[in-house]
Amino acid sequence: MSQVYVFEAKIIKYSLNRYVIYPPKEYQEKLKQYHGRKVKVIVILEEL
């Protein structure tokens, strides 16, 4: 069974050459149970 979470996130610089996708606080609690698992991510960038 698949679970889908849809939210807006920030991309932040984590270290010299690493970037992470930082979800909003209300999703962090839901997603922490999946720590360490591989997930599929779709990134959509909207032109302003």
C-alpha cells in the first residue's frame, strides 16, 4: 500500500555540498516514523 503526502517544502543547504528538503512542522511528526527509508520525491518548481 502506498501513502502520499503533499506539502510545500523548503530546500536548504545542509553542509558544503548537501541540500535537504525541509517539510513544514505539521508534516515532520507524520514523516519521522519513516526515518532512514528510501522514498520517491517529485519536485515541482513554479515560475514566479
